[in-house]
Amino acid sequence: MTKKWNFFVGMDVSKKTIDVSCNTKKIHIKIDNNSQGFSVLLKWFSANQIDVSQTIVVFEYTGGYEFRLMQFCESKNIDYCRLPGLEIKKSIGMVRGKNDKVDAKRISQYAYEKKESIKPSTPINTIVTELKDLMNYRKKLVRENAGYKSSISERKAMYDVKKKDLIITSLTKKLKANEKLIKEIEAAIEVIINTDEALLLNYNLLTSIKGIGSVNAIMTIVITENFTKFSNARKYAVYCGVVPFDNSSGSSINGRKKVSHLANKDVKQELNQAAKAAMMYDEETKLYGERKLSMGKHYKVVLNNIKFKLILRMFAVVNNKKMYVDKYKKIA
């Protein structure tokens, strides 16, 4: 049963400040995004007779700037809900202009309009948050190295460079330093997983699926907040952008089903690599892919279907708490 709130507070969170708007009271305040600012917020709540036990605070994902606000809400038992900014933007219709004060007001209005369906976010999982930060930093270093390797290769192809070319030497040093740091990050990630029973269990379950390696397993655990954020595989597949939707209207538009561009592109790309690996090393997936391709299906469509199958398998092994069983080996 959805809790009933009397106060709907929208917050536009930035690095240094937070704009706060209460739809019910039609009031606004700007505070610092720190402990001093949160003390001011509590006094503002009290002065305007806003009972925090009857309040839900709504704000957008910002990539990390909202983390201190979440900690504050949890410490004071204030319900809060984090939402994708695009969800709010798409729901409020056509708008002209924007600023932080207006954005906070719009978020508050959105919360009030969705009061029957809005749900509080789950508490912060600090271990998953740490994993997320490490994985994001690892991804940044991997991308940097790809750029360094490309620059070295291009320079060697364009010029008759000497062995001690300054640019190549410099790029090579950066490359090696990043490789060392990546190994340290991966070691730190391994320690975190091995010291948390729930994470280790799900990690082992996920990596038992052919095609799902360490990166995909950890990425899935982080995005799903160890399988607490998404209630089923299809919802996660929609988030990843692998579920096709109808593209028709009346008798004039009758296009083929297409996946939505509103998706997490990084997750989708990692799943792409997992699907290709599954087509190579998993007999069942390989036969499925060959059969569909022989029927004239486009390679990208087949690859997308395999990504969806992998997501279904991931949620199945986690929900059943059983390792993935290769049915071909089982028959043998």
C-alpha cells in the first residue's frame, strides 16, 4: 500500500547548492549542499509547519551530487525519491525557459501529481556505491588507454619515428601507469565482493552464465543495486534498451518494432560484448544465432535477442539462487 504524504518537496540539486520548493505551501528556499545547509532546511521545515514524517522529498539523479542529501534524509527518516530527469521532463509537457528555482517547483509539482504512484527510494547501499565509483573510474582509465593506443599507432603510421620519440614515450608511460592503476582498482573490487556474502553469491551466480564475465557481472550488480532496484528482468531490459516497442499508428504508420534510444548506452555496449561471447562459447546460444541468421534475420536483431536472453538468465539464476546449468552438458 502506497504511503500518503501531505507535503511534496521538490529539490533541484547542484554541486554547491540545492533549490527547494514545496508545492503544498507554494514556498521556496535555496540552501547549501552541505550539513550547514541541511540544518537551515530543518529550521525552514519547522517554521513553515512542514512535518517531515508526512513529507516526501523528490529530486533527480545527478551522478553523485545528491549523495549527501540522501544521507541527510535517511538520518532524519525523511522519505525521498530519486528519479531520472528525463522522466520528469517528459511528463510536464511543453515548457519555456528554466532555472534552478523553476526546476525545483516543477519537480515538486510532478511529485504532487504522481502522489498515488510515487514510491520512496531504497536506502543507500554504501558498498554498491563504492563499487560503482571504482567501476566508473576503471571505465575512464580504460577509455583513456584506448585513446593512447590509438595515438601511438597513428603516430607510428604517419611518421618515420625514432625509438626515443618524445610523444610516443610520454604516451607509453601514461599507458603503463593506467594499466597498473586498473589492476589496483580490480584488486580493490575483488576485495569488496569477497567480503560481502550477498554480493559474492550473486557475482558467482552471474559469472556461471557463459558470456557474462567479471565486468558485466559487477556492472549489473551496481546498476540493479544488487538486484533490488528492478522488480523483473523485462524492466531491466527496457532500461538497457534491448526490448523492442511497437511503431504503428492507425493505418498510415505500420513500421517494424524498434528498441528505444532512451536507454543506458554504456550498459547496452557491455551487453553487446557479452552477447558476442555467448554466440562463440555457449552451444545453445550459438545454435540459436545460426538458426535465426539462416532465416534471414539481421545480425543486430539476433544480437539484441541474445542480450535479452542473457538478462533473463541473469535474473533467473539470482532469483532461484542456482548456478546456470548448460543444458547440453546436462543432457550429455
